[in-house]
Amino acid sequence: MLKGKESTMDQTLSGTRESMRDYLKSTIYSNKGKFITVGFWKKDGSFRQMNGRTGVKKYLQGGVNPAIESGNYPNLITFFDVKIKAYRMINLDTITSIRMEKGTLRVV
């Protein structure tokens, strides 16, 4: 079960890996394509903050995303980075913060 400390704008979360994944994924997709900033640890160990949104279809070149379509990667989401105008995959297990219109979500 997720444990959260809520105020009107900020929220800090902790919980099991699966419950965190589900909550983060639903929070990101519930933003309905509005801009958000996600802080996360990259695969190479460096930290990155990415500003972008989900649901962007303008730059698609056809085909399907094999990581999402296969269902073998429940910890990944597709995110469009507006700074470099490219799609990126974010690992939900490495997210440390999400800043959006509703407020800031910190993951412990």
C-alpha cells in the first residue's frame, strides 16, 4: 500500500515497487498530455530532469513501440522530451520527482 503525506500542492510517496509503478504511471497519464518535469536516474547512473509530456504523436514515424506493445516492460513509459524533440523511455522505478500543474510528487 502506498503511504503518502499530502498537502494541497506537494506529496511524498513510499511503498512497494509495484504499487509505486502503478501510482506513478496513473499520475503521469492522468495529466492528459500537459507539460511535466520528471527527475530520474538514468541507466548509466547519472541524474536527469526532463521536461515534456505524454501522448505526443506529431513525430511518429510509423510502427509500434516494441517495449510497450510486448507488455514485458511494465516499468517503462514513453515520454516526449520537448527540449530535444525526441521520444524517450523513462523507468518508473528510478523516478525521484514529478512536477506538474497539480503540484510536486517526491518519491522516497
